Amino acid sequence: MLRDVGRLGVLLALCAALAGCRRNAPSIDADLDAYREPAAKIVAATLGGQSALARVAALTEVAGPRPTGSPALVRAIEWARGAFVADGQENVVLEPARVPVWVRGAESAEVVAPAPRKLAVLGLGNSVPTPPEGITADVLVVGSFDDLAAHAAEARGKIVLYNRPFPSGNPGAAYGQTLPYRIAGASRAAAHGAVAALVRSLASASLGAPHTGAMKYDAGPRIPSAALSVEDADLVARLAARGPVRLHLTLQDQTLPDADSFNVLAELRGRERPDEIVVMGAHIDSWDVGQGAQDDGAGCAIVMEALATLRRLGLVPRRTIRAVLFTSEEIGVRGARAYAERHAAELPRHVGAFETDIGAGTPLGIRMVAAPEAVAEARALATLLAPIGATLVDTGFAGADIEPMQAAGVPLFGLYSDPTHYFDIHHSVADTLDKIDPAALGRNVAAMATWAFVVADRPARWAGAPPETKR
């Protein structure tokens, strides 16, 4: 009897699902018919990507690298506001946010014994400095947190080096697997009495350049932390396999009091439901090395050019599309939090939030945090972008700057571009304008503009994922 009841339940659920598909199918077919022509116009208008590339060039080569609290970030914010005004966008405003300020000072690392050799090193954001004279200590090389725990008795008084290779295969997944060593490595080592922590750069390829990034301390002792280039991390590991290795590390980095900064907002006001909002976002800050061209100058250009393209084509959706260039993503995600707090009352009227923060590789599609039925419908609508090959719709992390909106039920969409070479240059001196392919950049603009327009214009709106869904 229980088996029969179970079968009946399955049949009823299947019937309900099929009925839902029948109800949704005409709506999706109507959307596809309605948006084929606008999508084609957007793709045609963004071919070549030269206009978007000019925006990246202006941001990265006029403002330069843009760490939080820096004069360069102030220049970038003023440039962005002026560019939005010049594009004829509406409601161009600067919204305040208090941001952390971490400043890189003189940095060096070298092997003292068995033979002197300078190492390529970059301090990690938020790291405390070494004493002025630096730290000289033997090194303990480990491959994981479990490896550290197994050698905990040897860590006291040592410099711990996490030599964890970047896995081959999916670069995004590989970054997620190695990120904990950069974020938490110092506190984990300090708990066992280490005096400093080094991490092998989180890089999918390397030509000797170290890659920086943020780290965090827990409530325990705080020790200096930095990244070595892939080559130098391997060198130290090989030397340590032969016998004791002694290193000297100097980091004259410092954390200053929080500073004032701003998110930059601009709008294309909706023609029927202007109080309902679709956000397109990227972050305008960067690390202090390289130019921040891929991370996230390209994202800023994609958002700005997408909004400008819709305005030039006269494609005004039912709802408002709001561009947001977030401050302080790299350290603290303060701009995102400030936006979510400032706009808390209107978040229930946010129909969707898009983010682009994975460079300017060929666009593959989007990653969503939304209700299952929204994902299913998005997969049907993705065929609008078949001409540029950006038809993938997957679930997963959509972006750090839009993540604070999830608790309010806002569907999240991350523009997903080919990450094959993104982590070759990510957070390094090699993140420069010359790495951007303008044609691929233009296709990213087309993908962002098309998705934002469709979500802002279609009569129905999608539900977000439950707030408990985590990254």
C-alpha cells in the first residue's frame, strides 16, 4: 500500500511538472519571438568591441591600478561618473561607502641558506608587516592543511610555505580549491607557532610573476603573509627536500584607517515599471599591481558599454536597468554591502542582478542563483545568444558584489566568460590591457546587454533561490 501511495505521489508530481511546462512553453516561445530582433541588433552593434576596449584603456591607463583608498581609485570613480554623463545616462550618482585601506610597502624575500637567492614575492592584502629588520627563519613546506597538522610540532618558529599546486582542468574550480590557503593560511600556521606564512601563487600558468590577493585573520595571533611565484615556491620545496632551508622575509605593508569611497550608479529608466530594477554590476577597484585590466576593468567596460548600447539602439525596457560600479571588492566587499544596505527597502523590487568579474574571455553563458523554474526558462531563452556561442546556463556562484542581495530574494546572474587564461594573469603585474581581445570583449557586451534587456523587459519576473543557498 505504501509503495502504491508513493507511486501515486510520483505520478502526481510528474503531471504537475508537465502542466507547468505547458503553461511556461507559450510564454517562453512568445519571449523568444519578441527578443530575437533586439538580440540581433545588440550583437550587430557590439561586433569588434573597439568602443568597450577604449573604455578599458581610459580606465586602466588614465587612472592606473586602483586599490581601495588610493588617489587612483578616486580618479577612476570621477572618470566613470563623467563617462556615464557623457553617455546620456540618467540618475548618475555617487553613493558613499567606507572602505579599508591596505598599503603595500617595501617587500622582499630571499633564501639565506643553503645558498643566497632572491625570490619573487608579493604581500597579501590585509597582511600585517614584519618587523623593520624582517624575519629570518627556517621554512616548513606543506602541501595542505592536513599536512600542516601532521607536522604541527615542527611549525613553531618557522616560516610555513603552502606549496599547493593549482589543479589542472576547470580553472574556476581550481581557484576555489586553492583559495583557502591564501585566505586562511596565515592564521592556520600561526596557531602552531609559525612566525610567517607564504603561499604558492594561485595561478594557472606562470612566467615568474607572483599573484597577490586578500587574506583574513581569525581571532588568534597575526603573522605576516605573502605569495611566492609558482617557480620560487617549487624551488624552495625542492631545496627543503634536500635539507634545511632558511629564508629572510621583509614586508613593510600597513593598514591605515578606513577611507571614504563611492559606488558609481547610472540608469536607463524603464518605460512602464521604472520602480522595478535590474542591476548590472562590476567592481571598479583593483589590486595595486598590473593595470587591473581583466580584473575588473573589462567588467566595468562591459557594464558601461552594455547600458550605452541599449540607449543608442533605443531599446528601453519595461523596467529600469541600473549600472553599478562597486568599490572595494578586492578587500572587504564594502561597496556591495553598502549598496545592499542603502537599497534594502527597494530590493524586493529588484527583478535581477547581473555581475561580470571573470575577465574578457569569450562569453560562454551565465551562472545563476535562482529558483529552478527560472533556470529552466533561462536555458530556453539562452538560444537568443547562439550567434555568439554564449548559450550556457548553469547554477553556481554568480558574483561577490551581488551576493548580498540574495537574502532579499533577488535572482542573481553571473556573466561567465572562458576562464582558460584568466588565472594566468589574475592579481599579478601581467594584468594589462594588451591581454584583452577586443572581439571577445564585444561579445561580452552583447551577452550582458541582451540578458539585462530581456530580464528587464519580459512581462514575467523570476523568483530568487532560497536565502540559505550558499556559495
